[in-house]
Amino acid sequence: MELRFNSICTFPLPTDLFALAVHGNSPVVAIGLASGHVQLQRLPAPPPNSSTEAKANTPSTNGYGTIETAWRTRRHKGSCRSLAFTTDYVQLLSAGSDGIVKAAATETGQVSGKIAVPRDPNGKLDPPTLLHALSPQSLLLATDSSALHIYDLRSNNAFAGAKPQQTHHPHYDYISSITPLTPSETSTSGYSRQWFSTGGSTTAVTDIRKGVVFESGDFEEELFSSTLAGGADHDRIVTGGEKGALRMWEGGLKGVIKGKEKKLTIAKGESLDVTCSVPASVVEGDVVAVGLGDGTVSFAQTNHRRTGVVGRMRHDEVDGVMAIDFDPDGRLISGGGSIVKVWEKNIDHFSDDEDSSDNEGEDLIDPNGTNDGGSKGNSDEESDDESSEEERPKRKKRKRNKGKDRGKMNHIMAFKGMD
């Protein structure tokens, strides 16, 4: 199998990207910047899967498709460190280095609630590192001090209280990733009550009722990312770290406890900063997309019978990839440095040859990669347009440009092909 994507749009940003969240039901992307700004982008509809002539007459290929900025605001006094949609996508949550978490309406950007992150044991500001809406009732908030707070959400997705319901410390260092485990067969809500996390050089599993139920030993490398990919019950846990290899466990919590891991080298010595499972609608075969510190995105087949790198492309020549995800139409969104790119699967160069992945760990595409490719409703109370000179959160240990203004941004960006 060989998997390739074509870059169909490059969207420039005025400062470095610090956070990105993709809507699960609509072609919408939320972006958080080093300057503290948060903005919502709308992507055009993708071409249909029909004739070449029909594709040529669609907005994303005939030059009339645009990425529109629905709204943009200075949401935080420092940088915006994390973004997350609520489970119904009605609210967008943002966390800043100013120690504030805010909830705002996705459509308008209007703030509906905010809380201050609890201070660390020494009484100092404890900036957040990650947000994750576990269910309609529960929000996970991780901080620099390694604290993991669990907040209650109201029915309207604003915050029910200023204090967390629970606080845990599953790691000795800051939490770098959170991945909900597959809900059990007896679950009536359809939402998981357990999640896997990475922090420092360890992994852990936490239960919303029981607290921390598993803590691993030291893996002797810093772990940055995690995701679920395939397996009999979509319970294969995959992590990425600083040494360039994916670690995989079959069977969810039971597999992690047994400790029977498998490794797949993606790029020796290069950090695997973000991981994301490729939807089955895009490609079958339990494929994981991996964003690397060298600015490339690799695709790895993680099926226990066939493993290996099945595709690679370049997001940027200088900055690493700090965010990857797929929109509801199967387009890959990658972010890093001061650009966001939109990619679509290259049908003409896709093959599913049984012999193409026989060699475990073989790179099928040149590691250097070959595929390059006005504000509305300023609804927040802070409208200062100054950029932050704050350094990137420590959870991404790679070369970064500071939050420095790169000039005025055009808030409507055409897809390639526009005259």
C-alpha cells in the first residue's frame, strides 16, 4: 500500500500556531496563536467522488473556493496553548498561558463562561497544557505542574463551577497527550470513562470514578503523543516519542498493563510530536498519521500483520508539525510554524498492493517528502492586537520561532488554482 496526499491550500498566519482543533461535523478549523488570538476558519466543500469533469467544477478545484475567517479575537493575554470543541461542537474551549480557560459559542465566538486554573502547590501560576472534553459533563484540563483537573460542564457547556471536581497527578511531569479509551460494551452513554495519557517518560490510565488505575515505568525517552488505531475493538494504543519510533499496545488497558509493546521506527532520532488515526473512510489498514519535528508528516500502517511507513510528505522546511487531524470530508489538516495546510488524498497514486508493505518498517517514499504544496464578531473583552513574545509551551521541545508578527494577514485564502 502506498498513500499520498496533495496539498490543496496553504493558509499563512501572522504569528506561530500554538493550538488547532478540527470540527467533527463541519469543515471548520479553530486556530490558537502565540499572540493569544483565536480564530475560526471555514473550509469550502470538497469535490465529489464522481467524474473528473464534476470535480473540475467544484469550489475547491476551480479557484472559487476560499477559506473564510468566521471570527477572530484576542482571547488570551498570553499565548493560546490549547483548543478543544465540546462533544456537541456547540462550544469552543480555549486555554491560555495567562491561566484562564474560556468557553465560547462556536458560531459567533461569544464568550459564555471562564475559569481560572488552580495555582500550583507554591501558589504560582500553573499554565494549562491540554484541554479535552471527555463527555458532555466532563472536561479534562492538564497543566505544567503535572496536575490533571476534571471539571463539570453544564448542559449549555459553560462551566458549572470555578473549582475542579477532582485533581490527579498521573505523571511526575507535564501531560503531553490525552487519548480516551474505547467505551466498554456496557456503556450506556457511548462516552469513555477512562483515558490514556503520556507525560514525561511515562504513560498512565485514569478512570473518572476510580482515579489513576495504571502508571507505567520509565521508558527512558520523552513521550509526546498518543492515539487509538485499529485493533479488534479499535483498542490499539499508539504513542510517539523523542527517539523516532512508535510504541504500540494491543487490547487497551489490559494490553498496557501486560506491557507487551511493539515498536515501529518512523525516523530514527527525530521526535514524533503528534499522532492521529487516519479514518477508515480515507484508507483501510489501521494507518496512523505522524507529525514530526523535522516538518514532515508520515503515514504508518500499524496492523500487526503488515507494519511500515506507507507515505511521507513535507509540511514545512523549517518548523515542526505540531497539529494534525482530519475534517469530516477526509481532508488532512496539518499545522506548524506560521502556516496551516489542507491536503486531500491523491487517488491517482494510491495503491493497495499486498506486496508493497512486505518489508517491515520500509520507507516507501523519499523521507525528504515531495508534496508541498476580515475579522467578524470580536466578541471577547480583550481586543489588544499586540503579539506575545512568549516561548512555546515546553511540551514541544523543538526549534520554534517566537510569537512575532509576520505582517498583516489576509483573512480569505483561496485554494490553489485561483487566478
